[in-house]
Amino acid sequence: MKINLAGWDRILRLIIGVILLIWAVAGGPWWAYFGLILIATGAWRFCPIYALFRTGTAGEQRG
């Protein structure tokens, strides 16, 4: 998998994902469990939707 998330995008996904997951566990709506997807994509530095559209926030990667 090619990295397609910039650092700021990754941090933002992790923060929002954790907030949504906490909300879901605390009795929030069912859709708040989508925070798991944000946490996973932030941890892997790869977004399948970005890959589908051949875009991303990471710019050119060396190596």
C-alpha cells in the first residue's frame, strides 16, 4: 500500500476517531462506531477512498 495521508490528515483522523469511539461507547449513536475506520486509516496511513480516486494529501513520497 502506498502512503496517501499527510501527517496533519493522519493526526486529525486519529483524534476525531477516538472522540467518536468514546462517544459511541458512552451511549452515542450507532454511526459513531465509524470512528474505528478513521482510527484504522490514520494508523495505516492509507485511505482506500483516496486510492480509489487516485488522490491523497501526502504529496510525493520518496523511496
